[in-house]
Amino acid sequence: MNPRWYLPKKLILLIDITLTFLSLILAYLIRFDFIDFYDLFLVKEYDTLTIGVPVLLTIRFFSFLIAKTHKGIIRHFSNDDAHRIFFTITLGTILISFLSILKFNFIDGRVILPKSVIIIEYLGTLFLLLFSRLSIKQIFFSTNKKKGEKINILIYGSGKMGMITKTNLEKDDNSYYNIEGFIDDDIKKENLLVDRKKIIHPKNLKSHIEKLNISTVIIAIKDPSLENKQHLVDFCLENQIKVKTVPTVEDWYEGNFSAKQIKDINISDLLGRKPIELSNQKTKDEIENKTILVTGAAGSIGSEIVRQLAKLKPKKIILLDQAESPLYDLNQDLVNLKANLEIIIGDVTRKERMKNIFLTQQPNLVYHAAAYKHVPLMELNPSESVRTNLIGTRIVSDLAVEFKVEKFVLISTDKAVNPTNVMGASKRLAEMYCESLNTEHQTKFIITRFGNVLGSNGSVIPLFKKQLNNGGPITVTHPEVTRFFMTIQEACQLVLEASSMGNGGEIYVFDMGKSIKIIDLAHKMIQLAGLKVNADIEVKFTGLRPGEKMFEETLNKNETTSKTHHPKILIGKVTNCNFNETIKIIDEIEQSVQAQENDKIVRSMKKIIPEFISNNSEFSRLDN
């Protein structure tokens, strides 16, 4: 059967009326017990033959037309179509019954159709219309399914999303999936059937996986328990079973779900915690009709901040970055956004350029994301790390004060906590400078700290992907090294939330849950690619890099936290910085940067940040 061939709608309507007539004949045969049908029918039921049958067929005909039961594509016959046929036939039967009662009681004492005939015809018509469509659908799929070896799959989730996934896979002519059943966490559903497919509880998955030869599991559940989902994914990866996922309803193309949207599970799904969701009404009120400057706008964090800001109806967003090509690419990506964007090439360490931008643009809010962040590279280039991360922040924040910016949000890092490297120390100094300004000026300075961002430029995920594509090995610095992770979207939501709730002087940190072993992340990425660890892809340990920590922290030993309105966002209570003392030492560091005196720079940083203890670095010799 040609998959592009469709039955004409008029022919379907004719077939439906014919089936109704056959059902009516069957009803009379049953009424007369198939005995003396001819004589009894002509003698006793002549009136119903001449009046009742035409009336019933007319009602059925117009009810089919009104309900458009003949316009559905039969090979895509669904539960909704079945419901439509059921209600159409039921309402038609109610109408003929009402007319028959009306005629009997108020006209001539005769019924249009006998009650038994009406009931039997109703059941027969309903059965024949549903059975005919299901039969054609089954014949179509059995003759048009993609040829070749099928992949046996289970769908995780037997609810609405799971059924939508099953229906769309079955409707796809090119699908090579063979659906064997559903997985559901509800033990009460075990062994029940949904659309003829068995429900399996995860605790009994092992035996069914082997018996059914399952090679893929598709996650199709709206809000699964994080723990249950994690256990399922771990089980699948351990047993070389591929895991795929369906997109959320919000990501369906034009409101419709297609089997083509089923993708391999994303590494962010293995984060080990539920993504943090933030309310944005207050944020929207903060952003709407404001002119906003985003430094480092071409970076992974800066660009996502711009995307989220654009949804909140600001007056203008100024995209500032010194990276020409990435800024051009970002501008092309954002061309369809309904936002007023201003693209500016500039370096935050050039004071005259920054002053001109503030003078001409007059921003109300500043999101300062421009920074160097690669720990080993900054350990080799301390003066450049401090020039951008500290002096660049000083220039932009001073101008924010001068031009009376309402709020200045500094995007910091958990590497600023008990720093073991120059990059982290430079960011801590930037925090301290902003804290000092907050005590002296009207502009509100707000700081956000978060851990590693999945998929950001220079993060471990793109590195692992590149190494996988090259056939390995995947390099991990140490088997025990751990990191906190969050998605780019979460990180930027935190920044915007901090902007709206901050009153100045706060350091906002995430309760990011458990830290993740990098080796575990590497193993899962290999398994997600359908490969075996150290068989197909080798994992190689390279040793800690200069300045690198074994684990990250969100607060240092002298800091405490207080709660906010959101259970996952905390305010770090830090020791207030003395403005004059901070400025004095930062002035010394700036002079050393101009002279490119790396030892002097690091020594001054250690003086003002006593918890800065270098790790695996040439600057460890400066620690006392």
C-alpha cells in the first residue's frame, strides 16, 4: 500500500453508510431469530421498512457529515477519532429513539423503529465502524513499516506523554522502533496492559531487558523523580542500552510532537539534581524599559544572559565584547529576536573606550561577564589575568558609579573561594573591590558565584566530546577530582534573579547539591555514545594542572550564609572590606601589572587574600 495514497473522503462516507445499513439488516435478522424473516419482515415491519430505515440512514448520514468522522486519515486512527465516532453514533441513536417515542405517543401510536432494532443497530454500527478502521490501520502498518531489522524499545512513562510517544512512533512510516512495553515507577501498574503493551516496574527490568532483547529506552515522562530517573539511566548505561528522550511540550515544533524530535539523552540530564527554576515576574519588572550593558556578551554566559534579557522587554541591550567573530556570530543568531540590540566592540581594560560607551549609551544596569577563566593559562599569565579580571572590573565599576548606574552585577566563580590559583584570586579581588564600592556609593553592587557551567566555552564537556569524536583517549586530571555543575540557563537565571532581589553588597550562591566526580562524568559520556570504557575509549589520568583544586567550594571558612525567598539561593555573609586599604593594595597590584612583575603581583594578592594558597603552581614558593 502506497504510504502517500489516501481513501477519498466521499468513499469513506459511503462505506460508513453501507456498514450502517448492514448493521440494520443484522438487527432485523437477530430480532426475528433468522426464522421466517422474509414473511414477517414484509408483513409486520412494512412501516419501519418504508419510514424507519430511511430516517435512520438520513440521521446517520448527516451526523457523520457534521462530526466529520469520514475526514480522518484512517492509518492515523487514534483514541480521539474513536471517541468522535462513539459520541456521533450515540447521539444519533438518542435522536432516533426520541423521534420514535414522539411518533408513538403523539402521532399515530407506532414507533419509527423497534427498541430492539435500535439497540442492536447501535452496537453493530459502532463495532463495524471501529473495527473497519482498526483493520485498515493494521494492514497499512504491516505493509508499509520500514523494512529491515527493528530496534526493540521500552518507553519510560505510561502516562499521557508515553502514549503520545508511542502513537507518534507508530505513525512514523520510517520508524525502525518496535515498541515492546512501558516502564513505570508505580508498582501497582506492574503487568497491566496499556494499548496492548505490558507495563514493567524498574526493579524487574533486568529479566525483561534480556527476554525482549531491548536495546533502547526512551524517556517520555513530564516530571520524573530525579532519583528514579538517575537509577534508570545508570542501569541502562551499565547494560549497554541506549537512552533517548522526548522534548518537553514547550519545545515541540509549532505545538506538535514528531518522532524526529526524539534525541539521545543530553549530558545535562545526568547533572544529578533537579534543575533550579526561578520566578521571573520581579526580574521582568526590573528589566523592562531599561538600557542594559552586558560585558563579555559573546561568551557562553554573556550570550545566554542576552537571550534571557531579550524576552523581558528591555529598552535596549548593549552587547560589548572584544572578540569580533564570536560577537558577529551572536548578532546573527539573535537577528530574529524582537529586541533593540546594540553591538559594540571594546575591551573592558581600555578606560577611554569604556567611558565613551557609558557616556553615549547611559546604561541603567550592568551585567559584567567579561573575564579570563582558564585556570592553567592564567597561572602562566598572571598579569593578563589581573588586567582583565581585576583592573577591567575596576574600570567598568568605577564608570558605573560615575554615571549613576542603578545596579552592577558581577559574575564571579566558586574558584574565588579559598583560591588556589591566580584566576580565582583575581576574581576574589574583583569581588572585594565591588564590595568596597557598595559601601561608599549609590550604585548597588551585587555578586553571583556559581560552579562549572555545562557546555560553556572551555568546560570539560566540549573537551570530552571532542576527544570522543577523535576516538579517545579521554583525559581526566585525577580520579578523585570533583566539581559542581549547572546548566548555562540556570546560571543566567541566577544572575537575573540576583539583579532583581539584590539590595547591594550581597554575594549570591547556589545550593548546587552534590558535587560530581569528573571520572564519573567521563564514564557516562562514553557509555552514552554506546561505547565501553577502556575497551573502546581509554580514560587517561594526566595529573592536576597548575593552580587546579581537587574540589571546589562556594564559601570560604570565614563566610556563612543566610536564606532568601528561594530555597536554592543563599546569600553569603562575608567580612566587610575596608575601602581605603583595598584600594591601596589594588593600586600596588595595578602598578605591578603595568610593569609585568608577576611575582610581585601574586605576592600582593596573597597579602590581601590570606586564604590564597597556591596549588601545584610555581607560585607555591610565595606561600608562607
